Amino acid sequence: MSQEWFADWFDSPYYHILYQHRNDDEAQQFIDNLLRALAIPPNAKVADLACGKGRHARYIAQHAQLEVVGLDLSPQSIQYAQQFSHERLHFAVQDMRQVYKPHYFDYVFNFFTSFGYFDSPDDNLKTLRAIKHSLKPNGYVVIDFLNIVKVIANLVPANTQIIDNIRFDLTRQVKDNHIVKTIKITPPNETPLYFEERVQAISLEDLVSYFRESGFAIYEIWGSYALRPFNENTSDRLIIVGRAT
């Protein structure tokens, strides 16, 4: 396993098997709500940062007259996504801590808890500063994160899933200000494999501080994909919109 766990896990085929049943309808409704709320004009340049295999970038490009670039650290995911490229949709391998193109995008979206993977909080700032440098003046960033208070209060210590005859044993704990998920994968008649997910336990106050320190004004804070107000005890999500100042 490499020092940065996500480089191994996100490039593994087992990652996509474990999470293949994520709710696309809910994700698409969130994107529809977001595009309406932000009143994004036609032909705006949009980045889907940490796009995975490009499902949501493809949806945005299909349902809005926008120029979309999907960016992800995983070469295998981007290689898969590139088959869907067209004149308004492109994909590239990119570390979110680095600037893709200076002052290029009008909007940068970071969906579905694709933030806070790093061991050091300094990398959170590095990511947001790279996003800021990638945005045009007065551009917008949307970070869709989990609500850490509710997640910790309802953490399931362990469970098992069987998917495509593959056994996934999952354990979860809070350790060193991270939510740590250990994933034991046992394919039929094969030696088990082990991966780990580590997401920083970032609070609303932490995220607001990161935004402001990186040169963003807080534009909106929501607590659900229906864009309801955020409540740390009941909200499932923590969605922050920042405007580059």
C-alpha cells in the first residue's frame, strides 16, 4: 500500500464493485437542484473535481449547455471515462492539490465526500488554494462533504456485504481526528486483500476557516441534496458554496 491510501484504493476494481449501488437518482437530483440554485449560465466552464469514472460529469454535460472537465487522480478511472468525451466534455488525470489550468473555470464542483482524504490539514488548504487559482475572478466552488457530527453519532462499527460473490468486511472507527474504514476483501478462493479509507473529521467551523483562508467568501451552506438549511444534529450533508474574492 502506498503512503497515500486513496491512490491504491481508488484505482482498484474492488472500489467500484463495493460502491456500484450508489444512488444515481439522488445524485442527479442534487446536481439539478444545484444548477438551478446557482443559475449557471450557458457555456460556463465547469470542473467535476474527483470525478471518478465520470458519471456525474457526463450527466452535467448532457443536461446543461456547459463545458465540463472531469478531473481525477485515478488513471484507470479517467481512461474509462474518456470513452464518453465529446466537444463539451473532457477528462484528465489530476491531483486536486495541483492547479489544472490557471483562471480557467467558472465553477468547480467537488461531490460526494471527495475532500479531506489527506493526513495533513495543510493539504486541505493546498486543495482549496489550487481551486481558487483554477477559477476565474468571482468563480464558485462547491464542496459536498459529510456532516461529521451526525456521522460519528451514528457510526456503524462493523458490517459485511457480499457483492458478486466477493465478501467485503468493513470496520469503522474514529482515530486521530479521522473516520477510518478498514476494508477486508475476500474474492472466491483467493487470499484476502486489505484497504483503508481515511476521511478527516472536518467540522463546519473548520471548513469555513479553510474557505476564508484560501480566499473564498461563503456564499451558501446547505445540509442536504435538496438544499435545505444545515443543522449539525440532523443534516446528512455539509455542502458549502464559496465565491472567489
